Amino acid sequence: MEEMPKKLTKKEIQDHLALIKLSKRLIEKNKMLSDLIYFMENYVYIENKSGKTPQDRSILFKLFPEQLRAIDEIVNHKLNIIIKARQLGITWLVISYGLHQCFAVEQFTVAVLSQTEDYMKDAINRFEYIILRLPKWFIQEYNKETKTFNSMYLYEKTSTEITIYHPPKENGVRITSTIKGLVSTERAGQSLTVDLVIFDEWARHDNAKAVFAAAFPTINRPDSGKFIGLSTNERGSYFEEIVTNCLDTNDMGFNLIFLNVFADPRRTKEWYENTKKTLKESWRLNYPEKIEDALSAGEMTAFPEFSREIHVCEPFSIPDHWIKWGAVDNGLGGPRDPFCWFKAALSEDGTTYLYYEYTTEKGKGNIIYYSDQAKKFMSDCFVDLTEEAKQEIEDLHLGFETDSIKRHGKEPLKYVAFGLDAFNKDTAKGTGKSLMDIYTEAGFNYPTVRANTDRKLGKDIIHEYLKPEPNGIDDKKTAKLQIFSTCKFVIKHLPQLTVDENNPNVIAGNSAIDNTADALKYLLIGSPRNSTQKIQQPETPIKKYKKERIKKLNKKMRHNGVLN
């Protein structure tokens, strides 16, 4: 006869249910610790300024697609710099990531650097805001009663620090993780060994370069350590310098994350247009749609239509039949006012490709004299034709030996446009030479034209060449001007150029960056499709000798009274 199952007592049922509950919590805790996104979207509550009721003022952190992209990049890169539009929840995102690491990794240390003590305390309060809304079975505040609770995390908080106690080991010892708030100073964090450093609103930190130099070694280990710097942009900041470096050479090693105004999918075009109307002076910096907006001069930006996506292309071999020409802004011959040499090519469809740039950065490096500029430019115009020559002979099937053949030439530039001052003779020092004479003596021997230096026309024609147009293939845009990605300075300077505050129809003078703007004006106005300028052929030594002989003869004849 089959034995009837034993009826459980009430206590046994309660114990069994408690065991099931404990098992479920253990499974849930392991999932929270192993899955960052699950933890954030199911347990992290953040402030919701749009909430109408007290309950709605705190909401679960459901990540937007762009926030998911950002957190994925943060996890996979050691050095991260985030340039963003305002109010995208990125500070909450970074804080949530740091807090999760404190739970998932024992002895994990986060250092948050803010520009002032008030901002630092606000960051620490955000960590606590999240902790207070986590399940009580997961974490509670450390005190006399809770310190014996072995299944959960505990925490202690001061105005500048949060200590998180991990569940005890078998020996009863609780290992801690720590979140430290620091004011951004050159000595901040110097004595610490940190796993994650966060620079919040980095662009506004004083002495940001020195502060970063002091903080970076705290996480600079070969196999661990992470840095996150986030901010909206501030013109002229160290933060902006690093962002620009990421877009150019990226030799500093940062991973750039850009989050535009529409990273929050709830924002509509109508909302954005109303925002722009309200923030007439600052919408580009605070709510950029493209990274050029974030790096621009705000409402004073000279060329707001410039976009890397539209106007920058990867280098390719210029077809031989395209017309090539150049343009030069000579500067003052040194770092006080940089020079700029450009070369461009005109395609069959009328697109201008700026493919060569030779310039320098204001105040950096040694003086590069006019003669050295010309030599470098001519060297960069050198073309090795040896292989083409060998192929031509072999194609004729004459049986000639081609191993010893060497042939070279120079790029077929139609002409090079120079600013008017390059042609002016020196009378102050009595040399009687112009800059063109110096260039020529150094080996420059291309035909030249005098550039049109009209400032309004120059700005207008750059606008015309930057004007976005349908590419005729898909929904993307193109423009009459395409710039090789190797032309770093002009790409960097275009969004930084401003209009003259007294005359918005011209570009404001700025000796640090307007050399590229002037050379670009000369280049585009002097395009073969536009130019009617008389081309001046370089003066040969024989022609120059004859000219000097005639000049001396005329002077002698005047002295003898032959000419009146």
C-alpha cells in the first residue's frame, strides 16, 4: 500500500518558501552583478524632471539606443571622451556604470572630479540616490543592526565619499569598494590608486590639462583602469583640444563618443526649431546636431553648413586629366602668423577636391622661412615617372634595357594663386625684392596669378562651395567642395571661424586660424572654372638677366641725357 506524503507543518512551509525566495534573490543578484544593462534598466532609478507627481519624479533608467551605444563603447575602451548635447542623462549613465562596478568588483575605486565642491557633492548624492532605491534585500545602510546581515551589501556615506561593503567572506571579513568625490585641482587624486576616473563637465575644469596629467597615472595600468571625461563643449578648453585631436590624428589615444541633440528620441524637429529660436546665441554649443556645431563659435560661426560627413572624403589618386592648381597665404614667415599652401583638382562634374595642405600651427615649432616653404612645396610636387617611362618603352617592344632608366617630373599645376602682398617689392629695407622673388630663388617655378582678396566675395564663395546638395544616389548630401581627410588644419579651422562682429558679411580676423581661410578663398575664387586672371609665367634666369641689362642701360642713357 502506497504511503501517503507527510503533511508539512506551517513552519516547514514557511521555511521552504523562505528558501525558494532566498534562491530567487540569489539568482537575481547574480544576474544584476553579471549584466550591466539588466541592472540599469531594472534597478536604477534616476530623477525625472518632467514628472508631474512625486512618484513620477523618479523613474527606471530605460536606455535610449544612443545611451546603449555609449555604454558599450565605454566598456570596451580605456580612455573615453564624451561630447554631448545637454540633458541626455549621460552623467546618470556614467554614475550607474561606476556604481555597478563597485558591486561587481571587490576593492573597486571610483574617483569623480568636478569643477567645484558643490558639483562634487551633487555627484556623490547621485550615487546615493540610486543606492537608496535599490531593493532592501540587496543593499542597506551600514549600522549596528545591519552589520550582521551577511547576505547583502551595506554602505556608508559622507559628503565626499561612499564606502560599499561587500557580503562577508567565510572568515567574516567584508571587502569594500569606494566612491570618492574630488574637486578638480592639480593635486586631486595624486596619492590614490583608482580603477575608474570620471571628469564631469570636463570642459569647465580650471587648469584641466594639469589636472588630467596628475589624475591619469592613477588608472594607467597595462591591464586595468578606465577614464571617462564628459561635457558639453567650451570654446578654447583642453576638452575641446582633445576632441579635435580625436578627429585629426588621434595620437592621444582617446575614444571619442558624440551624442547629438536627437540622442533623446523624444525630441522632435519642431521642439528643436523652437529651442534654436530661444537660444539664439548658444544653441549650437548646447544642442549640437553635428559635431561641427559642438565645436563651432555658436551664433557667430562663419560657416555653419560645414560638416565632416558632407565635405570630407578619404584620399584617392587624382586622375591625370583633372585640372590642378594651387593657392597660398604667405603669413609673416613664422609662428606669429602661420602660412598655408593648398593644392586642388577639378573633376569632370565640377567638384573641387582640396587634396594637399601645407601649413603650421600658431606659436608651435620653429620658424619656417619663405624660402624653406617654397622648397618644401616644390619637393611635395615631385612626381616619380620612372615606372611609366619603363612601361612606355616596353610597350613599344624595342627590346631596350630599362633597368637604368630614371625619369621624374612635377605635378602639372595650371597656376598658383598668391595674395597681393606676395608681389609687393620691399622698399623699407632696400632689397627691392618681393616674396615671389624669394619663392622663385628657392626653386618655385609654377605660373602664378594674383588672388582676388575681396573679403565679402571670399566668404560668399566659400558658402557657395559648402552648400549641401543631394548626391543623386541616396538620401545623403554632397557639395562642390570635397576636402581630403589628410587636410587636418582646414577641417579643424572651418567650424571655428567667426564672422566679424561689425560686419557679418566677412570673416573675422584671427591670426591663429585665418591662414587656412585666406588660402581657401584664394583657391576657390581662383578656380579654373571661375578665373579670368592673367597667368604670369615664372621668370627664367635669362629673361631676368636681360631685364636687368635693359634697366641698367636705360639708367645710363638717362644719366647721359640721351633719354628725356
